[in-house]
Amino acid sequence: MKFFKRVETVQNFDKPGRYILYWMQGAFRVRHNHSLEFAKYLCSKYNLPLKVLVIVDFSYPEANFRSFKFFLEGLKDVVVELTSKQINIDIVAGRFKDALKPYIDSAKIMVTDKSYLPALKNIKKAVYAESKITVYEVDTNLVVPVSLVSQKREYAAYTIRPKILKHLEDCKNDFEELTYKGAFLNPNIEINLDKIEDELLKQNLVFVSPAPYIGGYIEAKRILEEFISRKFKYYKDKRSDPNKDIESNLSPYLHFGNISPIEILNELKNAEGNSENYYSFQEELVVRRELSFNFTYYSNDLTNLENLLPSWAVKTLGDHKGDKREYIYSLDEFEEAKTHDEIWNAAQRELKNRGKIHNYMRMYWGKKIIEWSKTIDDAYKNMVYLNNKYAIDGRDPNSYVGILWCFGLHDRAFKEREIFGKVRWMSQKSLTKKFDLSEYVKKYGKANF
Ligand SMILES: Cc1cc2nc3c(=O)[nH]c(=O)nc-3n(C[C@H](O)[C@H](O)[C@H](O)COP(=O)(O)OP(=O)(O)OC[C@H]3O[C@@H](n4cnc5c(N)ncnc54)[C@H](O)[C@@H]3O)c2cc1C
């Protein structure tokens, strides 16, 4: 198989079992899913059937009604497609460890998707430690597998870019769909997703109203096609303009693994549009995104700024910690969009309403939280809280790295100024000089709520 380089043997135990288990945990799709294909390969090798398992863990860190709804919508596409291929899938509600136990007991081998956030890596490590079963993790949500690119945190885009480009062509073309030659389990007619949706309503979850995006592969493909037909040709020049709807809006689908970044690249390659737009998109989807995954994968913890920022940023922010703040807002005031700045308030309302902020405004949103918080640590905590609560693409490596970029991560030093020290600052004046934001403010103004 061309993609063995994506497969990592986590542990080896020779044990009998009735099936090969694929614990679908980060790549909630059937198409372009290397983990699924690897599990199919093992089924052929051992002449065993395949069992796909999805665990809906309502205690998942920071998940809420909005994110679960999107996630469950996406599972519908998975169920329909696997069932049409006569592959058995179980969807169960419960904590990962408890829900997995009976499946691991019955399986010969477990395959699962690679995780890139320390919290999830630790949960999985604890599960593996108690399970005497061979485990393979497959890196299917990145174009170039994280451990193939580098074995350490990279300093910035310019250091990771050549390491990614070295493997890019090979990795973009390494997907193979195998014919399933394993035995068949009875298709599971009784996968009761509706029952799990009912469970969702009964949970004591933080209620955040659903965002205007529907989860799943089918919707991801529709959004990709819309991007290709209407926006792609303007991507390089107009992507940054908050008034123009040129972004792809694929980030929620990438976050839930509803679509593969390789499939996106392949579709764009075949699309009309000049190569400048293609390379500009590739820079974001592959270099910037995979720089984020590199960072969180090689971080043990994402809470302590001192361990997360480059030393120059820690020093300069520390030098300015006593600087006077003209405005200081509480978490509630930020959350309710009650600052003096109508542009910032509009961005916060966009986050709450749409579940996503336009990329350029996301930077402004973050920089101003730093400027208007009592301390740098408060700013980081509040930003992570708000982003992960409302963003449908939140709780992602890109969330943490996007936020940390506002504090100087993967960036360079600028002219020193108050509060920020040498960390890049953004002013409302330069923002409004670049873009006329009256339409944006009107669009996300109070009237919408
Ligand atoms: C404060 C802050 C918070 C952020 N929080 C998140 C978050 O929670 N989830 C998230 O996915 N991204 C986050 N980002 C990064 C970026 O803003 C989004 O990835 C992008 O806006 C997603 O929209 P899109 O899919 O329409 O982007 P497009 O422009 O269509 O880009 C396509 C894909 O490329 C990747 N990409 C684009 N821009 C970036 C970038 N700057 N860094 C890394 N990858 C990028 C994303 O995977 C994106 O889906 C954050 C940035 C900042 C400054």
C-alpha cells in the first residue's frame, strides 16, 4: 500500500478476535479515509470482518450543543455510506474508555485516527495502557503526516514549508481505495442515531444554538463546489476582505474530518482558476494548517503561555505587564459584545451567530482581547473559552495556534509599544483604512439578535 508511512504501530499484542475494529475518532468520513482503508487491508490479511465504531462522548472537553449537533449530522453520511458498502458500524454513547472495552475485548486489532491535541492524546494513551490489543494509529487528516514532516515544534512557516513541500507530491497521491475482501458482519440495521440525538437533548450540555452549517461529507462537498464555482478565482486577492465572501468556509468540515484535505486539493487542481489561487490556498490549507498541527502535536500542554510562546514574546509581554490599559473588559462583557468598539462587537456577534469569524477579523478580534484584558493570561484564557465555545471549527490545533499567533507565536518582532511590547499590534485605524467595514458592522449589528 502506498500509504504505509501514515500508519504508526502504537503497541503490539497477539490476541484472537472476531473482527478488526476501526475506532473512527477524528476522521468522520468514508471517502479518502486512510484509516478505513488500512482497516480494510487488515481484514483481508486476517480474513476477518470489519467493525467501525463511533463513540459519542458527551463529556468530551469543551463540547456543547452546537458542536455535538454538527458532529451527529456528519455521522448520518457515514452511516449511509458504510451501510451501502455492507460495512458494519456501531454508534454508542458513553465515555471513551468504558464504551471501548467490550469492543476491544472482541477485536483482534484496533485501528484509529491519529490525534494532534495533547488532551486527546492523553485520553487515548490511558485507554491503550489498559488494553492488551495491537493498536495502529493512522494519520489521515493531514496532507503530509505530522511525524514525517518533523520531530519537533517548528519555529515558523518558513522552517516547516520546505519540509512539507519535500513530501507533498508523494503524499497528495498516496491514497488507495481497496476492495473490501474481509468477511461481512450482518449490517447493523439498528444504528439508532435518532436515539443518540434524543440523548443529546437530555444532556446537561452548555446550550449554544446551532450554527448555520450542517455537518457531514455531503454538505462539505457542496460547500467545496460552491467555493470552486464562485470564489476560487478571487481567492488570492480578495480572501482577506471581510466584506467579500471569498473564504471557503471549509474549516468546520476539516475540524470534524468530514472531508479530507487531499480531496480538497485534488478538486482544486482540476478546477478552473489560475495557479496563483491554487498555491495561495495550498499555503493556507497545507503549510499554515499543518504548522498548527505540528505545534500542538509536539506540545504537552496548551494552558501555560510561558511554555507555548517563543522566549522573545514571553519576555516582551512580561516587560509590559504593568502597562496601563485604557479599557478593561470582563469575560461577560466580551461574550455579550459590549465593548466600546462596534467593529470588534460585530466580530464577536459573527462568532456567536455564524460560528466562525472571517479570517482577517479573527486576528483583530484576538489582538483587541489582549489589549483590553487585565492580564495577558486572562486574555489567553478568555480567547480560548470564547473561540472554543462558539466556533464550529473550534477546539482544533488551528484554534490554539491562531490564538497564540496573536501573542507572537510563529510571528516576528515589531516596533515596541505599550501592552504588546514587540508583539505585532493591530489598530482600528489601519483596519478601516484597508477595508470599509460599515457593511460588515451592519451585517453583524445588533438587529440580527
Ligand atoms: C484568533 C484566531 C482564532 C482562530 N481560530 C480558529 C479555529 O478555531 N479553527 C480554525 O480552523 N482556524 C482558526 N483560525 C485560523 C483561520 O482564521 C481559519 O482557519 C480560517 O479563517 C478558516 O476559514 P476558511 O475555512 O473559510 O478559510 P480558507 O481561507 O478558505 O482556508 C482554507 C483552509 O486553510 C486553513 N487555514 C486558513 N487560514 C489559516 C490560518 N491562518 N492558519 C492555519 N490554517 C489556516 C484552514 O484549515 C482553512 O479551513 C484562527 C485564527 C485566529 C487569528
